[in-house]
Amino acid sequence: MAIESSRFRGIFAPTEVIELKQICFTPSRVFQPGKYTAEELPDIAFEMGLVQKVSSTTEQNDNSSNPHQTP
């Protein structure tokens, strides 16, 4: 039996940058892996454990803007 990694949206600030580790399908949109703010992602991404906190050293090394475009 696998250990499920579930996260709660409330542990992240709405404007905190987090990483989506896997593709996430919703009825209205497909979210590609990458960096998003917590408020951009659907609840299911958190419930399924598809997100992780971005470390401060990673944030410093990645000075580029969010590559994801909102349709």
C-alpha cells in the first residue's frame, strides 16, 4: 500500500509560489507541471498531493516570470 501525500490549501499563503509536480486535469482546464501561486491552482491539486513548496534557494535561482499563461 502506498503512502498518500495529501496537502491542504490552507498551509500555503494565496500568493505563495508553489510547484505543481504533475499534470492536473479539471473539467475546465489542464494545468501543466510548473510554478504557480497557490490561488491559481484548484483544490484537487492540493488534495491529490500534486503540489510542493518551492524552496527559497530555488526561488532565488529562478528569476524568470511565471511561464504559464492564463487563457
